Amino acid sequence: MTGRLVSAANFILSLGLFVLIWQLAAAWAKSPALPFPATVLETFLLASESGELPYHLAVTLARTFVAFLLSMIIGASIGLVMGRSRRVDRFFDSWLILFLNIPALVVIILCYIWFGLTEAAAVLAVSINKIPNVAATMREGARALDRQYMDLAQSYRFGAWKTLRHVILPQLSPFFAASARSGLALVWKIVLVVELLGRSNGVGFQLHLFFQLFDVPSILAYTIAFVAVIQMIEIFIFKPWERHANRWRP
Amino acid sequence: MSWLSIQVAQKHYNAKADADRAAPEASTAVLKDVTLNVEYGEFVCILGASGCGKTTLLNLVAGLDKNFEGHIALRAANERREPRIGYVFQSPALLPWRSVGENLRLVMRPDQIGTGIERELLAEMGLEGSYDAFPGDLSLGMSRRVALARALVIEPDLLLMDEPFVSLDESKASELRRLLMRFWKARPMTVLFVTHDSREAIQLGQRIIVMAGSPATIQRDEMVMLTPQQRKDPLYIESVRRQILSNSGPQL
């Protein structure tokens, strides 16, 4: 209990210091390019009340969610196959390196050119950016699978589904957690770029609008709102799931 | 034809995992001309030095490794179903992320689920308190017990055991041996018990196969007809041991 109190106090202090530095910097700069924290808060409240911010936030979150899910499922499947089969790995390794190194912007532009300025193209572009990362991480996990458990599954005739669920996936859960974490952080940033380039709603689209109007308070208000939501996902979804997945560790 | 017939003409390890580093001809023969016929209900100990290929032989019988010359046939104990094989590995190999009870339930047949048989079996082995524990919280002795329970819960026709009581102190190991004998007497099944400990082999086996050499072959095949009292007598065991090993060469 005291540990929790200490960490809460720690968090408030550290956040307070950040706001204080911001406040001082804004007072020193005296420029519309760096508004006061209070101004940003006011903008945030106004935008929330009008329903504009929640709407665009929800749209971006939906895209992030779908792209995240797609890239996790497809990336994990590719990584598993590459990690388990030496031949597949050797053959497709250069593809993986190629895709890992294509700039996100190139994928986005090409998707829009090839598939049009559609929702599917936007989500696809984000997924393609993330899939190679997930595949590379999961490949490491699949390579590290413990032989003795595979022998167990085979000699007791577990079958494919049981083996996957009770033998393979539990061993991969640290790798899942790692790629989900870095995945979420990467995916929502790319979603903003996708929205900026070819969508007419979402946080990225709004940021583009505010950029043209030099509306810095709105830019900061949207950013902070979004970061807060992502942090909530970490605290209320990832952390509990990780605790559950690791409950067996002594 | 006997119940279990093993005919391994040749078994190589061709270092498949390191195929790109090792030259293809760098394959070592592990087993050669291993022929063994076992009747249903026999308790056979396979005795040999560590690393001589006993585990390889068990893996062939279990069907984990199909890459060998020869053939292994297992007749059904019962015409209505496939023979069931239980395997106790050298390490307990319990899934650490599943509780003890779940580890047993995972290997059980659909018709066994819900009968509570796994709970009864664990209780019989003195593990009633560990049903919901995770394997990481168990001692090695308890883990080995759970591994034995997992192999027994499926009511195997053939029980393969690969040094299942190794690295336990003697009192725990002999307790587990007694437990195993009790189950083997209670329910007919064939046991192939691999060990490098000749005293253990004589205490348990009705028949002792001595394997040695590189590639390994069967050096001796002895029936051991001892009474339960004789099996408990260390001096008697010692004399049988000397008799069996007198001309088999390697130190066991």
C-alpha cells in the first residue's frame, strides 16, 4: 500500500515539474507558438464539449485498433513459420530485411496510389509498416521454443490446436508483450501520418488543419489527449494481461 | 510376433539442425542392429552408460523420431483401440505455465475429463495438496511424481521411462520405485525403463537389456527372477549385479 502511495506521489511530482517548466518557458517565450498549459487545457475542454475531439479521437483509435490487430496476427504467423522452418527462414529472410527498411512514408504513398484514398488503403499501409517488426520479434521467440515441450506434445498426441494453445503460445507470451508494446507505440504514430496524407477525419487530419492555422493550443490539446488514451491502454489492458500471462512464474 | 517388436538396423544422427555448418557426411551412427521383442506386461530395464543411445531408442519407440532404418511395431492390447503410450522424460517436462491439475488434464482422453481421475491419482501419490500449484513451486521429487502421474493417468499400455528418478536422493528414488511397482502390479502394462544405474535396474526389472558400444548394440539380455524380498536385499542385488555385469565389459 505504501509502495503504491509513493509511486503515486512520485508521478504527481514528476508531472508537476514538467508543467512548471512548461509554464516558465511559455512565460519567457511570450509567443503564440508556445501557449500556457492553462490555455491548452481550456482548448481541450472546449473541443471535448463540442464533441469534435472525442469524435476524431475515436476515429483514430478505431484505425489504430484494426491496424494493430491485423499486424499482430499476420506478423506473428509469419514470424512463427520463419522461426520454425529453417528453409522458409533462409528463403524469406531478405524479404523481411527489405520490408523492415522501407520507409513508412513510401508504403503509405504507394498504398494510396495503388488502392486509392480509401479506409482500407490507410489501414493496410499502417499494417504493412508494422508486420515486419512483429514477424522479426516473433521469429526470435519461435526459435527459442523448448524442445522438451514439443516432444511432450508430440508423444501425447496433442494435435495442432492444443499444441499451439498450451505449448507454443505460452512460451511466446514475452515476445508477444514486447511486440505489442512497441507495436502500439509505432502504429498510432503511423496512423496519424496516414490520416494527414489521405483521410478527412481523425487526429492526424485535425493536426494538419491546425498546422495550417498555426493553432498550437489545439495541436497540443489533441496530442495530450491521445497520449493519455494510449497510456490508459497500457495501464488497463497490457499490464493486467501481462500479469495474468506471468502468474505461473515463481 | 511379439507384442512390441523393435528392429532398428541403423540409426544415424546427421546433425540436421546444423546442416549448413556440418558437412553432410558428418553423421554418427548411434544404434546398430538393435532387435528387441517384448511381451505385453513385461517390465524391461534398458541399462547402459550415459549417452550410449538409450534415449534415442525410446524416442524411436515413442514415434518422436521416424528417421531410422528398420521398423518398430506395437500390437494393440485391445482390438477396439489404439495402444496408448505414456512417456516419462528425463526432465519432468511439466508445462510451467499450467497448474499440476491442468498438466494432467491436458494429456487425458476426452472420456476421462470430468471423472476426477486425475485428482484421485495425485492423491494416491501423496500430491493432493499440489493440485492447483504451478510446477515452479514444486520440489524436484514432487515434479518427478507429477510427471509419473501424467504418464499413468492415460492408463498406458506401454510406459516409456527415461531415467525418471535421476538426481533424486536414494530414499526419494526408492520411494518412487516402490510407487511405480505398485502401479505396474495393479494394472497390466509394459514398461521400458531406461537407466544407467545397474542396482536400480535389478531392483525393478524382470528382464535387463544391457546396451553398450558406439554405435550401441544389445550386449546382454537377462531375465531376472527375484522375489520381492530379494529385491529389497542390497547384498543379494549386489551379487546379481556382479553376475550380470561380469562379462559385459563396460563399467556400469
